[in-house]
Amino acid sequence: MTFHASKFLPINPFDPETLLSLASDLRDFQKTGDPVGVDRGSSPVISNWSRTLLPHSAIIGSLNHDTVLQPLFALTEDRSWALLSQGWYRLEDHAETFVSNGRRIRSQSQIT
């Protein structure tokens, strides 16, 4: 599997400015349980996603034909939004929906 750096996600998600912004987003999320101040119609979408563990919780998935692997800072209860280093991302099509009973990965066009 080849991973491509995406222009939408920074190379170093742990720089001080990013962490300050994340702290603000997490405070708002803690109060409401939902993304705050997010334009839901134009937010980036990560599809075919799954949670994974590196030395920390992370999201792996597809964003604009690139594979992304980014630290996960928060996940909404319904698993439709993830807070990554650049803010909130919509999540669609969890990877489990592409696993058949035989445990083979299938494409969206093969799912009936």
C-alpha cells in the first residue's frame, strides 16, 4: 500500500499552533458532543475509513484519491465526524462495509 502526503493534512500534526487549535475544538466538542462551527456541506470527506492504533489512535482512509493516516483526536458518537489535526472531517463508508463474509475486500460496485 502506498501512502501519499495529502495537501489537506500537515506533515507534522503536533506543532504548537495546531495543538492550540485542537484544544479549542476539543473544548467546544466536550460541551456539545458535536462539531462546532463546521460547514457540514463543504467539509472534507474521508471514505473507506477505519480506526487504527499507532503509538496513538488514528484514522486511515481515502481523501481525494489519496490514502491518509492521521492522528485521531475525537470521534463523534455516531462515528460520522473525526477531529484530525486540520479540524473536523466527515466520515463515510466505514471499511467494515466493504468486507464480505469471506473477509475479502470488495469494491463499492460489487456490493449489492
